[in-house]
Amino acid sequence: MTKNRLRLGVNIDHVATVRNARGGAWPDPVRAAHLAVKAGADGITAHLREDRRHIRDTDMQRLATELAVPLNFEMAATAEMIALAERFKPHAACLVPEKREERTTEGGLDVVGQEAALAPAIAKLAAAGCRVSLFIEADAAPIRAAVRLGAPVVELHTGTWCHAVADGERARADAELRRLAEGAALAASLGLEVHAGHGLDYDTARELARVPAFVEFNIGHFLIGEAIFVGLEQAIARMRAAMDEGRAAK
């Protein structure tokens, strides 16, 4: 891997969404994880939600046992999930906001308002050997709060920018991209490793890859959807190429 190469983490949640729509064991998200690694994924991300709407506890156990690449455990900062992280011991634990009624994660974690509550959770995860990441907005206040909390990694929420791009709102998209670039630069200057995720597709991943402070993208829904038409290996290969093209053009 070259020094400036962006890492690609593939989120396999929505393979489990399809499985759970009918019950049973098919399609198997762990099989998808192995296929993603074969296709070039640098890591696997899975979000074990409180309501178990997609990933299940047994999926996490198998992923933790079988994967030879880093496992990124997306989770709410609850006692239940912390206990499971202590049990599964994933490479990374990414703390995300979670509301039962939402269709998907709808924004960054309120690390400023929840700083006191998050501190012991982060300490427990770190003690369990997990590299803690905080899924936050690309603003100075949450970035500085992440530093105070001692989290080594932040993942910046790209959903607002991606939605603006998809809706053709050029001015809003440009402003959001500037916010992401400035936030990433600030986080990196403060010693944080900077990741990005939510809503990225080939074009937005290529564009965001031009921002040098980012070192990892975590992408799931788009890749699983694209795999319906072209297959998972081809979708990941094309995403890998788009990220490399953007990074080379930075």
C-alpha cells in the first residue's frame, strides 16, 4: 500500500437487511464480507443496532472470529453495546448516534452535549483494545471535543454533502464540501486520524478523495445496491479505482 493511498472500509449492513426481510440465513453478510476483502476492501464495517434490524450478534461474532482484516464495529454508546465490544474485541469501535425510528444514521454524534457521558464509554472501549472513532459533523466544536475525549479517530458525516450533490444544489454542495475539507484539515492538524462516510458513491468518493487529510472512507449502502446490477467484486473494484483517481488528482 502506498503512503497516501486511501483505505476503503466496506459496510455489509444491508446484505443483512435483505436477509432479514425474509428471515433465515440468506444472503449471508459474513460471506459478503469475505467477498469484499477478496475484491480489495481494506476493512469491514458492521453496525449492530439496538433493534437488530440488520446485523445480528451472531454476525458480529463470526466477523470478529473469521476476518483477517480490521473489523469496525459501529455502535451506540450504550452499556449493552460496550459489553458486546468487550466480548468481540473488534479492531475499531465507531460510536454513532442511534434513534429507533430513523431509517439510517441521520447526522453526527452530539459529542459536545454528551461529552461527560461519552468519556467513560470511550475509556472502556480503549481498555478493551478497541481503536475508538467518533462519527461527527465536520465542525470545529465536535472535532475539538473528540480531542478532549481522547478518541484517536473521527469519521466525518458526508451525508449532507452527498444529498446536496444528488439534488443538484450546487451552491449548497460546494459549501458542504468546503466544510468537510476544512473540518478534515483541522482534525488532522490536532492529531486525529480522519475518516469519512455516509452516502458516498463513485463520483462523490472520487471528489472527496482529493482532500488529503482523509485516510479512510467507509461505504456500504451504495456498494450493496450497485452490487445488484454489477456484482459486489466489480462494484468494489470500481470504487477503489474512483478513490485512487481522486487521490492522484489532489
